Amino acid sequence: MQLSDRINGIIGNGPNDWEVFFRAREMLAAGQDVVELTIGEHDIRTHPTILAAMNKAAEAGHTGYALISGTDALRKAVAERVQERTGIATTMNNVMITTGGQAALSATHAAVCDPGDSAAFIDPYYATYPGTIRAVGANPVAIPTSPDSDFQPSIEDIKNGLNGAKSLLINSPNNPTGVIYSRETLEGIAQVCIDHDLWLISDEVYDTQIWDGEHISPRALPGMLKRTLVIGSMSKSHAMTGSRCGWVVGPEDAIARMGDLGMTTTFGVPGFIQDAAEYALGAGKALEEEVGAPFERRRAIGARLLAAQNVIRLVKSGGAMYLMLDIRATGMSGVEFANTLLDECAVAVMPGESFGQAAAGHVRVAMTVEDSVFETALESIIEFTRKHAK
Ligand code: PLP
């Protein structure tokens, strides 16, 4: 039987730059000692107090259908958090709870794009972006940034690259680069959105992982409240990747319509997970800092090691759980570098090309192993790069 063009086309037919990731997994499964610095998953698990709250909620009977757009208590907790962090009045009617940030990315694009519309995003990008846009029947339009400007988007390039898009998706702090968009960049982006009557979808799932600089949510910029949909998630801030709990914050009417979408897709997030998320948000900054602390420490280790050599350029970043390394001194592509590094040093990193062509000749290092293992792995990467430098 014939499947739809839409579902056949989700992945697209670009190169498969995830090969190194799958090879590393196979080597690990075969018992080989591989240092895995590929995906963005903490090396700690969900905090025991969050699990206790989850268990308590389940034991108390919150295992039936939950409200589709989220429990009132969690929607209020997210609204309070957003209001406190941005100063913008926000109520539970501005919040829809989703099965992770990924479902929020999907729901927002479904909400603002009709089939055949174009939806723009900044390259390099979180790897699911183009597929998420294709899955709602829209056409992905990548707008490249440059390593020469440390992957801060150029406002001129955005204007020239929009190609009639209905929406623009940005991500700061950024995966894969760790770059935090400056106020100037965000104000420029806001002006483009106003001038071109665009929806701005702002993926802020790393907003608690700020190591240098400040996070500005563009929803708080003048003229942006009615056209901004913010994506949030418990995954990165609270090491709850498997719990699948995130949200969209936006104008009340958009949130209400996304509730209709929730009714026909996920039918909501399990109640005991939402109760655990509510507990976790209520636990405040201390818990978020505890979850983020290992990345801040490892970033300092990376900065120290990379400052003492000159074959790799560390992209100037301020947040998230990744380091982006410019390895063009070897003349290799990111794909070739990552594959050869895996073979010669048993260290697995992601090729920059897995996140778009703008990050070609780079590799992304996830800071997701214990400090001493991370330090040794980075030393191997530096040594390997020296050996292969032209
Ligand atoms: N957005 C970005 C930039 C990400 O890096 C990720 C996950 O790695 C997500 C969204 C989706 O996260 P989740 O669906 O676990 O909330």
C-alpha cells in the first residue's frame, strides 16, 4: 500500500550524518570502550526528590487521563516561572503543556503554517527542525550563520533568506553551538518579524544553562507578545528527558487552538509526570543549578585545555551542554573527522554537518561524561587534531 508523500518525506534525502553515532552505539554494544560525547543527555538521572513526587502522584491516583492542555497547577507554575524570568504578565491561558519540547515544536509549526507554506530556521540547528517542519506539510528554509561571526545570525541574511516564510524558528542558547544570541541580534530578529509579519518560534529549552552572558526571551521585546511562541521543556533543566514534559507559551487564542491539536494527537501528558514537573519547578533555582553544574565545570575544563593549543578553535559560546570545535585545520569535514576520531581514539563526537551545512568542518562535543573522563577525551581530541593538522 502507498504511504503519503508527507510521511515518506519527513527525513528528506540529505546525507546521513548520524552514522558515527550509530557506529559508536554498536561498538559499545560489542563491549568496546568508547567515550560517548554525542547526544544531549545528562550523565545524571532525574533527581530522587522529583521521582518521589512522581511516585506520590501516581500512588494517589493521578494515573488516568489528565487535562489535555495540562493541569491547571502546572500551567500556573510555568506561567509564574515565565513571568518571573521575563517580567511579562503571563497566565495559565498562555501556557499549553506538551509531550516535551519536541511536541511543542511540532504543535507550534502546525499552528502557524498551512501545507505548502515555508517555515524558516537558523542553521546550524537542532537536528529535528527540518523534519518537524516537513511533518506538518510545510517547507523548511534554512538561513545559514557563519563561524566567522561565531554563529550569531546576521539580520541581513535573515531578511534575504526568508523566501516568503510564515514563521522563523530560533534557538538560544543554541544546540549545537552553545551560542547565546545577543540583545542586538534578538532586537534585530524581532524587527524583521514585525516588518515581515512573521511568527517567531523561540526554542528556549536551554534557558537555565547560561554560563556566560544573559538569556533574553524575545517574547519580552516590544511588539513581540502577539507573534511569539516560546518552547520550553523539563528535559534539559531538570534531567527529565524521558518524562516527555514541555510547553508552549504564547497568545491565548493560539494556545487554545493548540489544545484542539492536543486532543487529536497526544491527548495530554500523564498526570503524575505533570505533578512531578510542578514539584520540580516549585523546588526553584537550586535544583536547576545542581543539574546544570556539571556542564559549567566541564566547560571550564574545555576552555582551559583549548586555550593552551592552537589547532582547534573553540566557538565562543555561553550556554547549553555542548562545545563546538572548529577542526578545519585538519582539512577534514566534520563527518570524516568524527569517524576517524572514533576509529583511532574511541571517542565519539557529532559531525557539525549533522546540524546543517553552516557547521561543516566542525564537531559538537557533548559535555555529558564525568569530569576526568571528559578531560582525557578532550586531550585525545586535541592530540588527534594536532596529528592530522595540515
Ligand atoms: N530543542 C532543542 C534545541 C533540543 O536540543 C532538544 C533536545 O535535545 C529539544 C528541543 C527537544 O527536547 P525535548 O523534546 O526532550 O524537550
